[in-house]
Amino acid sequence: MDPLTHGLVGVAISAFSGTAVSINNPLTIGAMLGAMSPDLDFVIRLYKDDAAYLEHHRGLSHSVPFLVGFSVVITVILSQMGFSNFSFLSTLIWTFVGALSHTGLDILNSYGAKLFRKKRKANILTLYDPVISIVGLWLIMNGKNTLYELMTGVLIIGVYLLIRNKSRLNATMILKQYFKARYKKVEIFVMPSLKAFYKWDFIAHTESHDIVGQFNPWWLISKTEKRIKIQHTMEVVDKSYYDLFRSAAVGEIFTRFSPNLHINVTKDDVNNQYILMATDLRYFVKKSFMHHATLVLDQDLQFISSYLHPYNLNKAIPIYQ
């Protein structure tokens, strides 16, 4: 989720502390800062590079030990700001709950987050969700919330998540039927759309093509063909190149944050080289993909060089074998 939504959810959570939501309330401030704190992993980009950031983003900084650490630091800072009737324990608890909400929301989208040992993702929510924001604003405007408001908010969000998950499963079923009628073997991955929260992006891996597109569940009475928008189709090369790419250092790094990839193989006859270009199929924005990686091999398929291209194909970060 985006930082503003995380902060809003943190403030909404503090409304259940039994105190008024206020910029002068350390519980409100703590829960808000706690809910935004895990994204401090952006400092990786300042000290290393985008490749390291993508590899570690939503990793340790979103795990329980770091959530506790962030909460303690925030609470210590707030304890020195002169709030009247300051309670260290209460502030620490609500700050931690706010921090925990951050990882919980991130697990619900397509990038996922690492709460314990492994990164988990539910592929239900997009980076910004208006329903979550509206419920959060309602809880904040309510002021001091009772058990009734808590149960109502939990029920609304719970039902909404169930509807979202049902919509995703339904989209997966329809897409499988559509592509199985055209290909012998197909594997479908469905995730929240980057452009519209009510649509679904999908990746279809077939024996001959990798297909990226969008599914619109709102056109209920339309024919299946009208509900499916094919955005990009790529021919699949020899699968052995995929194993070759994954065995290289650049492949190990790239597949860690890009599980759905396509590899294009080019033969450079002048230099007697094979160039393997890997593409992360999850993020298709403005008619191009966001993340790529390149592996260059000699005619005997031995390593020559490799690069990561995060966010921009023109940005090349060397990865050494």
C-alpha cells in the first residue's frame, strides 16, 4: 500500500485506544508513525542501488523483530516530547499495532511482505484501495470508537476482502477456460490491477507464448472476449534457457522478486554471444515492463556478464558471477 494509506490506517487503529484522535495524542502519532515505519527500507536505495532495494524491499523491515524495534524507537522519541500523562507501555502497544497493520496490508497485495521467515502475498488488494481508505476515514471521523464500531469496521473490511478474493478466483477460472480452449497447457496468475482497483491483471504462461493482459469483472453480461484485454504476447523460447538463467547469480537475484518472467534469447553472431533478456511480467505500465535483467554468455554458454535493469531498461547494474 502507499504511505498515506498506511498512515491513515494507523490513525484509524488509534481511534480504538479509548482516547481521542488528535495530533496532540501520542497514541495517535505513535500508531500513525508505526504504520509507516516499515517502508524505511527505502534507505537501501541511498546506500546501495535499486537492485538491492528490490531484493530486500518488504523483507526484514516488515518482519516482527523490526516492527518491535521501530515501535520502541518511536515510543522513546515520543516519550521525550513532553506529552502530559504519557504512558510508555500504551504508546508502545498502539505503535506496534500500527506497524503490524502495515505488514498485514502489504501481504494482501501482489508484492507481498515478510512478517516471519518467508515473504507472503495474497494478491487481493492493489497499492491504493479506496474502500480501505473510506473505512479508515469513517473510523477517524467517529472519534472515540466503541466495540460496536470496531466490529462494524472489521465486518466491512472482512466482507470486502472475501468479495475481492472471490472475484480473483472467478477471474482465474474464466481465464483458464478461455486460454485452455486455445492452448493445450496453460498456467494463470491473477493479481490486482495497477491502474484500476476493480480490475485484475493476469499472466498466462502457455507452452508457446507468455501473455499479459487485464480482466474486467464488472462487464458481467458481456461476452468473455470483451472482458479480457490482451496487452502483450511473447513467444516462448527453449525452456532450457530458463534453467540456465536461474542458475546464474543475476537469475537468482531477479527471480527472488520476479517469479513470473519471460526470457528472450538473441544470438550475436558477430561476437559469438548469446544474450538472455529476462522480463518481469507482473508490472506492465505505459506499454512497457518495469523490471528486466540481462545475461550474456559465450558460444559455449559460459558466463561473460550480467546486469539488472530495475525500473528502467537503460539503467544497467552489473551483477558479478
